[in-house]
Amino acid sequence: MKRNNVLLTAVAAASVLLLTACGTANGQTSAGGDAATFKPKGNVTMVVPFGAGGGSDNSGRSIAAGLEAAVPGLKINTENRDGGSGAVGYSYFLSKTGDPNYLLPSETALLALPLNTKVGFDYTKFTPIMKVGDDFTLAVVPTGSPWKTCADAVNASKAGRVVAGVSGATSLDNVVFTLTEQATGAKFDRVPFESGEELLAALLGNQIQVASLNPGEVVEQLKAGKLRALCAFAEKRYEYPELKDIPTAKEQGVDVAYAQFRGLIAPGGISDGARTFWIDASKKFVESDKAQQYIASNYLQPNALFGDDFTAYLNENNDMLSKALGK
Amino acid sequence: MSTLIRIRGNGEATVYAMLALVGLAAAVSGAFYGVFVDGGRVGPGFLPLVAGGLTAVLCGWLALRGVHGRRSHPPGGPADGVEPHLAEDINPVDDATDDDVDISGRTRRERIHNLWKVFGLTLGAILLVQVVGFLAAFGALVFVISTWIERQPLLKSAVIAAAATGLIYGVFGLFLEIPLPGGLLGLGTEG
Amino acid sequence: MIDNLILGFQTALTPQNLLWCFVGVLAGTVIGLLPGLGSTTGVAVLLPLTLDFEPVTALIMLAGIYYGAQYGGTITSVLLSTPGEASSVVTTLDGYQMARRGRAGAALSIAAIGSFVAAIFSLILLMVLAPPFANFALKFGPVENLSIMILGLATIVSFSGESRIRGLAMASAGLLLATVGMDAATGTARFTFDNVNLLSGVPFVEVMIGLFAVGEVMYQIRVGAAAPIRTRFRELLITRSELRRSIGPIGRGSVLGFLLGCLPGSGSTLASFIAYGVEKRVSRNRSQLGQGAIEGVASPESANNAAANANFVPTLTLGIPGGGTTAVLLGAFTIYGLQPGPLLFQSQPKLVWGLLVSFFIGNVMLLVLNLPMAPIFAQMLRIPYAYLYPIILFTSFVGAYSIDNNMFSVWIVFVAGVAGYFMKLYDLPMAPLVLGLVIGPLFEKALTQTSALGDGDLLIVLSHPIALVVLALAVLLAAGPSLVRLLPRNTPDREREPAGV
């Protein structure tokens, strides 16, 4: 099953290669379904605003391969435009306004960046297409920690100093800690790190007491018994067998749930036909095995939203985020 | 010869003075970014202040020493554990006069002219990327430098420039799939 | 252990894996050669090619690119003063001087030999002692990292040429340049002038290409074309005495490189700088370092290779990447449906041991490839400079573009090239600037974290014994000469090669 998918990806990747080699001469792409008014001409470019090998890259390449499988004849090249915590890629994408041949695998940086830094874009400048799923975080501690639940951590922080590691000022985990503080009156003393991996090392080396990380980042450490999960900052428990025993924060009396979304956006100012085409293609993608595999291997909670629903979600999320970041 | 040294000293002093000013400006703006945050923790302005301040002080001192006519490197020796490196390589050039010609028979003045021409041509090539594309702009740069600056035969230069462009297209464009800008002519490997 | 090795050889020695291992190290050498394109970019751009491979084959090839690039990065550093990889910047100091004296072949050979010895040394440690080293590495938190960065900065005195003040001034300028961009802790945009490209800071690979490659080209135009270096083939080979002089530096470089490489995030560039700094203190020929001493090539090249391999210690045992390229490799694991983590050795023995054994095979391939190639590559210097330098310019700029597919990189190279020319003209040392730029972000991060851990009190360093030991080493390295003068002197090795200065 998995093997099959890998093969498919490979075939898709190989054909992309071939096409690139032949230049952009391959004009016609036959779009299936009801969006007959619009078909992308030539190759489509997936602009990944982060470096290769990371979460955004993984999501961009998976969605690209999935869309190619869902729409016969569609060809998507993936390009990494890394820099400025995503700002360079999003700004480049902004310059493609009106061009329906560009896509971008979006995540919370779309909202967090404009809130925190002066950049030329915000989420209203783009066309939201699809939200694939949510990536919540788990509060994790070293196995030797006395805390068993998130409530323990909150109480400890009221009694004394609790050192929490976060991966940057606008990061998801920092937002989660801030929301927890706002909800419970806890106080976490933050030490800034720059990535999930750094936080893992600091937890394993007992330099920090608690961190909030995506399940995909810690699941192997949990399995190996090196770390313990206290709670999941999610609305409902995970269904994955290795995560299903982790209670939600709400179950422990800490009413906080905040996820990083994974989705797909198109440039702003594209035609209605183009928007419909990409939404239809995305719907086919979400139902495919490829999407299931992507969601499962990254431990996302599948919560697909399309078009206007996704826009509404972004509005809501943006309000919550600006409150948490104090903007 | 001593005049030349003094001119060089002044040029050097100018460079240090500029660096000192940059350091000073950075140190001052560092203070605005917040040197300490949250009650005494190192903040975003701390390193700009420290590094900028150090740069300003050290470069300022080096600039002053240059202006006062002393060569800023003291006579080093093994006793200091440091060595005058490359001194023999560099000095003949700077102390040389116009009758110092290289193997292509060019005087020092000509070479300095060439240097600025190459800088200008490179700048031109970068600007031309948006118009004719990356490969064409830099392929042309290779050709123009070989023929105009280096006065090499036209045909040989053309062949070498074309071969270099082809090789780079093969490695970067085809093998590594780098989306090189194609400019208005679309001669790139984008999309 | 033996079972695991046998399993590893069975996996790595299949014709398919051997072939792709070879393709990987060859591609790595080429990618290392090209300025700008380092192993991180190389692995990232070639990753999609391997999607239809067996995971072990794909990882063998990608890892081959990684350590192959360490070998390739040296070649242009020595021949053209154009570091292909950041970890080869230090090699240009002595390697390029050797090349200008017709000893390019020797420099390239010792780099290959040193890299090979260091690789084998660190691979044996990696196989036998990875878990204890990984646990030791975990003890290096922010406070210990801060002390390591100070140790790195202390090596500035070794790179300052004639005047230590110039070195310090340039290092401060480098540190200052490193503060450009978004501050990780608070998200404050510093010195970015509202340019989004600057949010992630001044990219040091581009600066390095500009300073060293473009700056050197411009400086050579000013100096005037020299006659191409013509040497007979025999003279390109390494001599017995050069080999003997290199034993110590290779040993010290390997050990230092391995230890630093085990720490997540320190990287091989820092290792090469510190190894050179140590050599400048302890080598019998330390007075020649900087003027084309073979120790100045042997030591950093061994260190960066040992560190590159040691990066796999935290990567394979903990699932935490040791450096930029291993982070991309970890991403690749996930793409192949593997979960890197503490259980990898148990759950995927065939993959892990096959990969480790392939490192041995790949390094043997690289040695066999590089030793005979060294004199041949050295012949490149026979190309008339009139044709060579425009091509160096072309390659430098296209290499810079390909790092982020962004013209901004090209502009950085141009500006740094102008700066590099003036620095060369006025004899401002470039290595301390690069050192400051490389260490700056790491230093600032460790400083901010230490200060946060101590709630504003940096003196918590005093309660960390490892940090204190490293700091003591830093003092020794920086104040070494004054201390060494108090000791009885070694007699300098008088039977050295004719230095030619």
C-alpha cells in the first residue's frame, strides 16, 4: 500500500523532471470534472516558503503529488523559496497575484508573520483553497519529571518557577503557552529555542522542564520512553493508536486547544473559474489515499475545509492569534 | 614611494573610519531594540550594542592610527607568535610604479581601469538577468571580459563562453533543476 | 556487533547500493566543488530523484552526497581561493598559498588523506560508541554551548595575521553583521530596512563567496596576470616530509572534529576554525601557518570531515539532527516512511548498519577518486587566467542564485565581492569576519538562552562544570602565546620544506 504510493510519487516526480527538461512547451492540460471553464496552461508551480526537508516542504510535495494524481494531466513543479521564516516565499507568492498557475502549501506563518513583522502581505491578499488538517501540540516532559498531567504543570508554575522551552516568539508552542496562561493564570518562564529538534535535545538533556511539540516531532521519543506526554492541546483526543491514551488539556481542566493548520492557497485576484478548479481538485485530493497517507504519517487530525469555509476559519484563527500575541 | 604609502594609508583609514561609523550607528540603534528585556535578560539589542560598540572603538582607533602616518601593523615577529603574512606578495604591487607591467604587458594604471570595468560589467550582467535571462547575461559577461578586457581572440572566446554556459546550463539547469530566471526572452529554466 | 557489521556489509555491498553510493559521492564531490552549492542544498535538490528507491539505497546515496561534498569543497578552496563549502573557508588560508607555490597537488592530497583518516576514525567511534557520545552531547545545553561559542571566538587571534586588533575589529564587524534579521527570541526585525530578504539575516555562504571568490578575482586583476603555474607532474605529488608533518594535525583535527560534531548544531565549520586555532598554538611549524603550511590544510580538513560524520551521532541515536544537512536527511527518512528516533537502531538495523558500512565504502571510493585526481585537478591552474576568472565569476553567481533561487543572493555576492576586494587591498583579515558571521547567531542564541535560564544572571555559568572547562580552554587558546612563552620552547622543525617566503 505504502510502497504503491511511493511508486506513484516517483512516477509523478519523474514525469515532472521530464517535463521540466522539455521546457514549458507542453501546453494542454485536461482538467476533469465540472470546472470546465478553467484549465491551467502548462506547468503549475508549488512555491514552498521554507527549505527542503521540513514540514512545509513535506506538505507541499505531498499535496502536489496528490493533486497530480487527482487531476489527470496536471503537472506541478515544487520550488523552495526559503528565507525570513517564510516571509520571502510568501512575498514571492504575492508577486504572482492573478496567476492561477501558482500554489503554496500554507500554515500558521501566513497569519503569524504579518501580525509580528512588517511584510507586504496578510492572509486576505491570497485565495484560500483548502485546509487539509490540524497539527495540534502535546505538552511533553522528560520521563523523570514528577508531573503527570498538564494541571500538574500549571499548578507547579503557580507555586514556583517553571522553565518552558519555546521555538520562537510567533511559534505555535509559544501561542499555546500564552493561551494556557490566559486561561489558568499559570506563568511559564520561557527560554527561546529555534526549532522542535532543539527543544527535544533540551528536554532530553533536562535543560528545560516542559515543551509543547507536534505529535510527529515527539512520537518516537514517547515510544522509546524518553519523554512523557502530559496532555494534548486539542479539541478531541487523537485516534492514532500511539496517541489515543493522551488526554486533552480540557479533560484536565485546562481549556486550551490551538492547532497549526496545514492547507493550500492560490494567489489573490484569480478568476472564479480558477478558484473553483483548484477547490474541486483539492476535494478529490482529500479523498485520495495520498492525502490519507500524508495525514497519517504526520499525525494530523483530518479537518478538511474548502474555499469560503477555509476563509472563515482563517478569520477566526487570526483573531485568536492576534489576541494571544498581544497585537 | 612614501607618497604612495601615505595614500594607501589614507584609503585604509577611510575604510576603518567608515566601519567605525557603521558600528556606532548600529550600537545606537541596538539600544532602541531593547538591550535587556523581562528584567535583566539579554534582549535583541544586546549584541548589536556590544558588537557595534566594539567595532566602532577598534576601527576608530585603527583609523586614527592610519591618519597619523604610522603603518597600522607593528613590526611583527616570531616573538609575538604572529607573522607578517603575504607581505611579500602584496607590497610589490602597491609600491610599484607605472613601469611595472604584468605578463600581458599592462601597466598598473591599465589594470586598475580593467578592475573597475570588470566590476561595472558584472553589475551590468546582474541587471541584464531580468531582461535576457541568467545564462545569456553571464555567458555574455564571460565573452565580453575575454575579448574586450583580456583582448583574447574572438572565436576562441566565443567558444569558451558558449561551452561554459552550456556546462552551467547542464549542471544547474538540467541536473539540479534550479529555476534560473529567463528574463523577458524566457531563456531560463523556470517553471 | 559483529552480526550487525555482517548485516551492514550484506546490505551495502549489493551491486545496486554500491552503484548509488558511487553516484552519491561523485555528485557530492561535484556539488562541493561548486561555490554556493553546499551539501545541504545538494541533498535537498537531489532528494526528489531518489523517491522511487529503496529507502536504504536512497539514504546511502544522499549521505554519499553529504560526505562527498566535504571532499569536493576543498578543491576550489585550494586552487582558486573559492571555498565550495563553508567548512573549507579555513583551508583557503594555507591551501591557496600552497597552490601559488606549486604545491596544490600536495595540498589536495593531504586534504583527501586527512579527510579519509578522520572519516574512518569517526566512523569507528560512531559504530562503537554512538549512544554514550549522544548522551554526553545531551549534557551540552545553552550554557555549555555558550562556552563552546566563546571558544570558537577565541580562535580569532589565530586568524588575525599581523595585527590582533584588526582581527578583533573584523570579528566584531562579523558579529554585528550576524545580528541583521529577525531576532529568534522576540521576533524583532533588526537592521532589515523593511526588506523581507533580510529577515533571515545576512546569508553567510553568499558573503563567503563574495569575499573569497569574487574579491580574489578582482584583486588578481589589479595585481596583474601572473604566468600560469607550470609544474611537472612529479612535483605535484606529496612528499614524505609533508606527510610526516601532517600526522599530528590530522590526529588532533579528527578528535576535535568528532567531539564538536557530536553536539547538535555546532557544525563542521566551527570545528574547522577551532582545529586551525589549536594548530596555530601547538604545531611545531605554527609560525608558518597562514603562509602555506601543510598543517593548515591537514588539520581543518580532518576536523570538518570528522565533524560531518559525527553529526550522525545525535541524528541516528536520538533523531535530532547534528547539522543542516543531517536535518534534511532526517526529513528524507520521513518521506520514505521511516521515523527517525531513539529506536532506529533497534527497529531498522538493516538500514542503519547498511548506511554506516556504506560510509566506509564511500570514503574509500572518495580516497581512490581524489588521490589520483589531486594532481590532475591541480593542472587546472594552467588555464590562462584571462579565461579562468570570467568563468569563476559566472559559477560564483549562478551558485549563489541556486542557494535560495533568489536574485537577492546574487546581489549579496556582488556587494561582498566589492568589500572583499577592499579588504584584500588594505589587508583586512577576512577569516575573522566570516568567523564572526558564522558564530554570531549561535553565540547570540546561547547567550539569550543562558540569560533566560539564569533569569538574567549570566553567572549560572559558574555552576556548570563542563562550561567552565571549555572556558578555561578558550582562555588558553586566546592567551596562549603569553603563557607559552613562560614554558621552555620546542625547537622548530628545521628540516621543513623550503618555505619560499
